[in-house]
Amino acid sequence: MNCAPRPRSRSLAVALLRTGAAGALAAAFLAAPMGPASAAPDQSQGIAWGRSMHVDSHAIPTPKRPTATDSKAVWGTLRANGGPASASATAHTTCPGCSGTATTLQVLTSDSAPAVQADNVATAFTTADRASSSAVSVQIVETADMQSLMADNRAVSVNLGCTGCVSSSVALQFVIVGVPARELSPTARAIVLQIEQALTVDLTSASSTPKSLHTAHARSVAALAAQRTQAVIGADTGTGVQTRMEVDCGD
């Protein structure tokens, strides 16, 4: 069943439109009805929304399946007794001319536990000629007390023994401090997911650019995605957002 966006989501769109950050995305999402946060997974998009402290996507192409993609998106509670929360995206390409793309999004809310840990990592590994690997992992952590949070954010890319191969990895981590334990609104999550997917498309399409320009392009599109995501989160929660960005192209 579809439902109208909550008032907080409407305020989100107004704030974004005023600042010009991701305004078109906000308007597009709010123009169409949205399902509740517990809606069934949209299998047509390849995204399975669920609830988990641990999520990973893996894309491993083969000669029989030269283009492999995997996308995961979850949200839930960050608990001290559940062990470190982890988000990871891994693309590993070993066949010539193949392409692997992995995308992960995790949104976590702290329940004021005395100590919590959040790890985010994107890994791209290519070992075949004219092949490419792209990995994007985005982790959003909301906590009322920064002292209770230990966060780690890493991007790793490796090109090994191959010619004309490209690897790109982007890890984006957003920490929201001093807000009551609550999830991002469904509209905000949808916009962030759209931004992440656009970033993945940009990285994949740039695999054919000259290697000398590839890293600069990856950093540019990642920085833009981080800026847009930070604007969405800030408008939705009404508080400051700390952003961590790691980009690696295996140069």
C-alpha cells in the first residue's frame, strides 16, 4: 500500500530546493507516491531493503556472465551487543573484457549504547585485460553521543597483471551526532539510494576514460555524491553531518 510522505519529508524537499542541493531528486521522489519503510523489496530494481547490522554486496563476473552487478540496502539499529556493524561492497573481475559492479547502502541508528563500532569498506579487484571493477559502499550512522562511536572507512582498489584494466572504489561514511534515535525518513533513504546509484553509474561509465584522468574523475563524482548526500541527511535530521570519503583507483 502506498502512503503520502510524512511532513518531515516535505520539509526535506523544501530545504533541498532552497539550497539547490539534490533539489531535482527531492522533487522527483516527492512527486510520486512512496511505500512505507516496511514495504516489500523491489526486485525489479535489484534492491532488497531489510534490517541488519551487517550487509555486503559481491559482484564477480564470469565468462558466461561477463557483466555482474550486486546491490544491497539495509537499515536498522546499531547495538553494542551485536558486535561491530559492517557495510561492504566488493567487485572482483578475473575474466577479460568483463565488468563487475557492487553497491551497498547501510543506514544505522544508535540506541545510546555505551560503545558501538561501525566499519565501512569498498573493494575493487581486477586481474584481467580490458576488464573493470567498481565498488561503492555508503554507511550512515546516527548517534546521540559521539564518544560512544568508533568508525572506520576504507576504499581499496587493485589492478594486478592486466592491461587496459580499471578498478574504482568509493567508501562514503556519514555520522550524525546529537539526534534522538530515529531512522531517516523513507524519502531521505530513497534519495540517498538514488544518489549512490548515480555515483556507481558514473564510475562504471568512466572505466573507458584515459587512466590519467580516471582518478580525478572518480574523486570528482564521489565528492559531488558526498555533498548531495550530506545535504539530504542534514535537511532530514536538522543537524550537522560529519562526512568521511575514501576513493581509490588502484593507480
